[in-house]
Amino acid sequence: MSFKFDAGQSTLQGKSSTLGRGYRKLGRHMIKFFSRLPLRALYAFSSFLYLLAFYVVRHRHQVIRGQLERSFPMPATPSARASPSDS
């Protein structure tokens, strides 16, 4: 396995470049596949991904919950929640 670096290019040439080409080819096929699906199927797929990410993977769930609580704090008193038009 040999690598050669050309100063004119910012990437390494060698066996790792064939792996990158494979991912690019897979990406093109995936984009083509998803672009041909009807919107109803795309919505169903996105709902499935949401359920998978939120309930199964729970990716950074506690971090996101903490950031939301800091961004939108709950008022300390119940009277602070009442809108000005209620009085």
C-alpha cells in the first residue's frame, strides 16, 4: 500500500481513494432513489427515522432537553404565565 502526495492536490492518493469513490457512488444512488419516491413515502420514512432517533437511539436526549429548558425557562409563579389580556 503506497501513498503519494501531490502538492497540487489536497487529498492523498492510494487505496483510500477507492473507498471514497465507493461512498460517493453509493450517495448518488441513494439520492436518485429518494428523489423518485412519492412524497407520502418520504413522509413515512421521515416519521420512521424520527421514531428511531428519538426513542431507540436517544441521541443526546438529555443535552437537547437541557438546552431547551435553558432557552425557554418556565415562569416561577403561575401569575407570570397569565397574559395581559386576562386581567
